[in-house]
Amino acid sequence: MYCGGTTLSTTNHDHHIYVLMGVSGSGKSAVASEVAHQLHAAFLDGDFLHPRCNIEKMASGEPLNDDDRKPWLQALNDAAFAMQRTNKVSLIVCSALKKHYRDLLREGNPNLSFIYLKGDFDVIESRLKARKGHFFKTQMLVTQFETLQEPGADETDVLVVDIDQPLEGVVASTIEVIKKGK
């Protein structure tokens, strides 16, 4: 666990956290939910840990800035350690669009990897438009892609799953990546 510059060892080194990351509409929640079900893994939608001030800001249509996100990302880092103590495999959904967001999530935790659900703009836009009962503005997706800092070669703990396939294929590819281990 990370505590003020110190890395504390966890009790179960083989317990692993996978953060499913990507832009809105990449299927993070749907994939993580099904993978968690099939692998009997713990699952947390990171949005549930946003502080009230972030929720109110987003509800008013105002985008979050990096200062707004920092306590939320630290809460997710803490949640990862808590989940890791009792679960062999845990999945957390978080867009983690910027490298420094991913750095905050991985801070002090060598048993955390990212699974980047990667898709191009057109694929994701068509999926978002097809959602029933879901409010969607193309500009929101444009902003997400503008914000996205795709993981580079220096981020060796990031595994990539191509989402240009049916949901079942994305789930199967994600399970395959997890079973190979990281």
C-alpha cells in the first residue's frame, strides 16, 4: 500500500487488480461486469467513488479538471488495495485517459495492470448512438479522444484489447489477457 512515499507490501502478492480503461462507450462497464461474472472476480465501477462535489459538478454539465480527479483517483488506488487483500482477481472500471491518472492508480502497487479497451472514433460513436435511453452528444466523445493519452511503450503494465468485435469477443479477449497473467 502507498502511504506518504512508502510502499507497504500486501499480504497476498498473487492477488491482481485490472483497471479496464478507455473512452466513454468503449464498453468498460459491460466488459468488466461479464468478465467478473465469468471469473468470479470482484468488480468496482470507479464512478461510484466520485466525491459528491464531483458528481454535482458533472451534473451541472461542467467538466472535471485534474484537481477534481486527484482525490477520486487516490480513492480508487485505496480501493484497489482493499480489493486485493481478499480477491484473487479484481476489476476496476476507470477511464484513466491520461498517463498521470494511470500513474496515480498504479502508485505503490506492483500487482495492478491496465486493460485498454481500444477502439477508433467511428466504432465507438456508432455504439453510443445505438444505445437506447442514453443521452449522447458527439462532442463529449470528441473531448474524450482529445484528452486520451494512449499508453506508450514505457507503460509495460498496459494490455490492449481491440473492441472492434462483438461484446462476446471483447469479453473473451479480456479473459484471455487476464489468464495469460501480467
